[in-house]
Amino acid sequence: MRAPQKIRKQYTNNEYPLVIMRFEDGHEIKVYQNTGKEFDAWPGETIKLLAMYDPTSNDRELVESRKADDFADAGAASA
């Protein structure tokens, strides 16, 4: 049996001053407004999107929990 392969996906933040993508293993990726990031994730992994409105505060608002498979494929035109 083969180990699952990570999948390459992308996320674009057009709405919030800063979105923090939090992965199941605890690592985080910051995506500032009007930018995008490519990332590797496990198929079926749940990624939480946390908005930060005030960079001087640690307050985070959960915007969405999304499966890795539901993000756009990296290199594809954004929807």
C-alpha cells in the first residue's frame, strides 16, 4: 500500500486584511489581502481559515473550515 501523496493547492484572499490558514498539524500560513499562496496539504485534510482584522491584536475569527480537496489546484486560474 502506498502512502498518500500531498496535493498542491492555492488560496487567494480578496476579502480580509489577513487570513491565517491553520492546518491540522498546527502550522499556519499568512495570506494578506489581495494576495494568494500555494501550499501542500494531505487529501481530506481540514484547513481552517481565520481572519485577523487588527494586526496588533491576536483576535482571530473563524471564517471557514474547508477540506484541502475543495481549494483550487495550484497553477490553475483562480475562480
